[in-house]
Amino acid sequence: MKKTVSLALVLTLLWGNAHAAIRNFTGFETGDAEETASTSGTFSVQATTVRTGVYALRTNPATTGAGFHDYRAHSTNGGVANINAATLYLRFYFRYATKAAANDEVIFDTFGAARKLEVRLNSSGNLVLYDNLLALLATGTAVLNANTWYLIELVAGTGTTASIEVKVDGVSDINTTGDTTTTNHHRVRLGKVANRNGNSVDYFFDDVAYDDAALPDANAAVQVMQADSDGAYTAWTIGAGGAINDWEAVDELPSDGASTYLLSTLVLNDATTVGLESAASAGISGTVNSVKPFITHQRDGAANGTIKLRTRSGGTDSDAAALNPLAGVGTHCIVHNTDPTDAAAWTLSKLDELEYGGVESETTDRTRWQCGGVMVLYTPGAEAPAAAPARLQRPRVWIRR
């Protein structure tokens, strides 16, 4: 008997998840909180308890305290922008050392114009879902044990009867509907975002990613590639650090503040880019899902300068829109789901040729480029991550769940 195959199935087989668009991801590999839209309460970006990479987020407020990081998306200049997803596809790895002793406490929520939903962990180790008015929607059956990494996934729509599903390690734990308001998902807050029942908690988060079309790969991890050489452009000057190479002024993570930095020149289009360690030396293998160059910077004088972030792939430059570094230290990021120079998928060999940097875009006020790197969201291959070269200023850590 002749079998027919639908066009939709053919396109799915050919394209897979090509329609998906990672809106943002983090492994907290900046080593500090500068990447976030905002923070509050008791938290740390620490290197003791991690899933992959070197850093992970810890939020450990006591009793009635709170502690969280607020994550959104990025605009065309690398600044903070709303996720603006009608349906949010979120995944992250979570573990706890201390959970609520009684009742429950928040582990994360999502926001539009106001809170859309809230997920808590109760004293029995179950996830509990609340709607925008903090009405209880459902309690999961999976029991999360202390000191164990779990994959938490959320698919949540928008509306008064939106579909909401929460998964634990790939298995549906809560699947229901609820009122998430009519405003799209704009941000995700990780941690005890508010006191609910007066409990001390100790939470850890790592390998966070969210999409507007499909759940990011469950096995994906985040590593960072650090500067290890001067790139194709070296116009910026050493602002502090003495007689060092350009890349040595910006290679450390987290930032060393004013100890070393590059300084823009006030000559339009003057640029500096830095080369990066290889994907293998960064511990990256398998399939590259998304790439995020980032620069930590601040203005050099009394007024804000203007620069552009540059991604250089295969010898071709791609510049973001102009941005204004402010008086305080800030970090701007650009998420590239495909190579911006050819719109094709990233590969390990492309990573090995990648450079990133800054471009001067004004003639009045200088900018300090303090540090940066390139975060990579990837699905590991079968090979083990490579050992760290001695030149890196911090150890590589790989802890499998």
C-alpha cells in the first residue's frame, strides 16, 4: 500500500527546530551580577557549587528575606529588552541545599506588566504552581531531593486560561491552565523573589535558556570563551595595566575593575577585537546552539560615550547598534542564534575563528572596556571536555548531573 507523508512532517524532518529562537541564555560565566537586568536581596555568583562551567547562581536569603536575579532579553545594541513572548519556553538546572521548613517558598516567577505565574518548592520537595493572583493551581508529584541537580522546564502561555506545563527531568509534573494575564512574558526572575512563608532557603541555578518557539535542548550547557590574543583590530589604547597586550586588558572574568582596561580613541570607527581560546580549550564540544559575545564597560569621564559591539566571524565584521555605557559598570550582550555573517548554523570550527570587540562611534566621550568574553550554549558531544590551559586565570569545572 502506498504511504503518504504530510508536508508538515517533511518540513519538520528537514528543518527540525530551526524555527526556534533562543532569546537569552546564561551560565553566569561573567562571574558577577553585571549581566542581569536587576538583582535584589541575598545572592552570589559563586564557583563552589556548579553544574557546568565555572560559576552558578546562589540565592540564600534567611527567614523573611528575598534574593533573586532578573533576566530578560537583549536589544539590537546589546542592552536589556523585554522577552516579549506570548508563550515562554524556559529551562534551567536547579538544586537546593535548604528548602522551606514549612509550607513553600518561590524558586522562580515570570513577569509581564505584572507577575504572570509563580513556581515554589514546598517542604515536601514538590513544585507548586500559582497564578498571577497567587491562587494555587497545582502541586507536582515529583520529589526533589537536596543537593541534586534537576532539569526544570516551563512552557507557559498568555491569557486568562493559558496552558502551563512544568517538567522535572523531562517528565511532565504539572500540566494545567491558569490566569497568566494578557501581557506577554517579559522577564524571568530566579530565586526567592518574595517572602511567602518566612522560610530560610538555599537555592542554586545553572545553564539557563529561554526561547519563544520551543524548549531549548535539555542537555545543553554553557561555557565561556576568553580572550587569548589580539585580533584583527587594535586601535583602542591601554587605559590601565601598563605595558600589556590589548587582550590582556580584558581577558579576566569577572572584571578587575580599574586595574586593567582598554580605552576608546574618539576616532569614529576605530576598533579593537580580541581572539579567543579554542572551543576545545573552553570545554565546548558537540552542537553549538547559540553564541553570546558580551562586554563589561563604563564611561571614562563625566559624560556617556557611545560604542558598538563587534562580532567578527570568518574574517567578516558584524556590528550591533550603538550603545551608551553609563557611569556605573554594565555588561551588554548580543545573542546570535546563527552566524551573523552568513545566517548559517554555528560550528566548532567557526568558534575557533571568532573574535569580538568594540567600535568607537563618537568623538567626544571615551569608553572603558573592562572585560568580556563569548558565552556559548551547546549540546555536549561524546568526548570529555578538555583540560584548561595554564594561561587561564581560573580553573575550568565540569560537574555532570
